Amino acid sequence: MPAITKMEAVERLAKAVEQASGDDLVEIYTELFPAKAVPSTGPLAHDLARHIRTSLEPEEVVDLWHVVFPADRNVCYDEEDEALRFNEREPRYAEQ
């Protein structure tokens, strides 16, 4: 049940974007800017990484996390602890 600060999550996302392939960059761009058309030259990794580092709200971090790290499950932002949580086990309830 990893938990990391928003700043750590943003930095992980930005570093992953800097290393992403062209197709992945298009998917990331579409997630970040759903109302805009993808630039004809394709999105630039360093521009997307800069946007991620400076402009994302916690809920946007969670949404982008699903795109960049699709293997992670149960991703959420804990406002009380100001931490991104992922891969937590789902609680199991005793049957009555």
C-alpha cells in the first residue's frame, strides 16, 4: 500500500513522460488536454513534463497516473494525508 506525496507523484509522472514513446505522449496529451487537438508535430515530452510539474491538481494527478502507470490499481488521493495512494488492497468485509 504505497503512499507518496503529491510532489513525489508529480515528479514520477514527469520523469515517466520524459521517457515516453510518441504514441504514449499522444495518449498523455489527450488526457491532459481533452478539448485540444494533438499538435501536428506531436506533443513534446519536455513541454508535457513541465506542465505536469507546474499545473496539476490532485485529481488530475490521479487521472494521469492511470494513463502513465496502467498496472497500478486502486489509485486515489488522500486529502487528509495529502498523499497519493495506489495498489492498496480492497477491504474485505465479513459476511453476516
